[in-house]
Amino acid sequence: MFRSGAGRVQISQEQIAARIQALGQEIKRDYEGQEPHLVCVLNGAFIFMADLVRAIDLPLTLDFLAVSSYGNAEKTSGEVELIKDLRLPIAGRQVLIVEDIVDTGITLNYLLRLLEARQPASLRVAALLSKPSRRQIEVPIHYLGFEIEDAFVYGYGLDRAQRDRNLPFITSQA
Ligand code: 5GP
């Protein structure tokens, strides 16, 4: 897995693209003959979602939900709030949650409980980034882009005080 060293994270556009192609192929293999339903967790996962769905060569459907983020703070408050719910039902569907980053695991744990209660046929998680050293709740990640060390990262959909989501790479440098 990806480790940059020296307390910094720098993942290039090319590294992200290559990893997402590999994830797309893995997902295609696992869901062959099925029609997965991808659920994008807004806002941070919107670019990852857009690239990931185009890397999955299968018929699929998708939807979006939004949860409260850290606001402009860099640490979690520990409370998650559903800001925007899904538009489509997921009962009986092969649901794949698409998250930008799993940090403490609190957000993903909340989402897994929320969606599991709606009785999907299966429920899995694709996350672009994971910071395992920060985990407070163990959560499953079936498809992971990069494991990173504990640094605040931004770019490629992830914000720094709402800015820098449009950077084509991921960085932790000021
Ligand atoms: P968790 O609930 O796992 O602690 O945090 C998940 C959410 O926190 C992510 O979906 C993301 O919105 C935000 N987050 C966690 N770490 C980072 C980070 O390093 N950079 C940014 N921009 N957001 C983060």
C-alpha cells in the first residue's frame, strides 16, 4: 500500500488513475452478471465516483447521499448527520458505498447501519483513502485505493476549508 514517508502524502494524478482502473477491474470481476448500485458520499467522493464508475465495465445504477462533514475544522466532532438522503430505494440491490476517506470510521459505521436497515442484497465499501492509525471503530473496506499515514489530505474531491477540491492530485503539503 501507498506510503509516502516523512509525514507527507503526495499521490499523483497518474497514481490515482492507475489505482482506480485496477479497482474498476476488481469490482467488475466481483459483480459480473449483477448490476451494482453505487452510492456516492458527497461531497468529498464526487470525483472518485466519477472516475470509478467509468472504470467499471458493467451495467450499473448510482445515487448520492450527503452527510455532515467537519465543516472547516480538521478534526471530527464524532457526530454524523444525514444532510441529503438517497432518491432511490436499495432493498434487494447490490449496494457499493463510495467514500473519499475513512479516518476514525465513525462516518462509515453510521452509513453502514443506515443502509443495512434498508435491506440491500449486499453492502460493500469502496474508499479512495484510509488512515488506519486513526481508526476508532472497525469498519470493512472491500475496495481500497490507498492506505495513508495520519496527515490531513486534500485535492481530488477532498477539501481544505471547502477549497482545493479541484486539484487533480492528493496532497498534505501546505
Ligand atoms: P471519519 O468519520 O472516518 O472520521 O471521517 C470521514 C470523513 O471525514 C471523510 O469522509 C472526510 O469528509 C473527512 N476527512 C477525514 N480525514 C480527512 C482528510 O485528511 N482530509 C479531508 N479533506 N477530509 C477528511
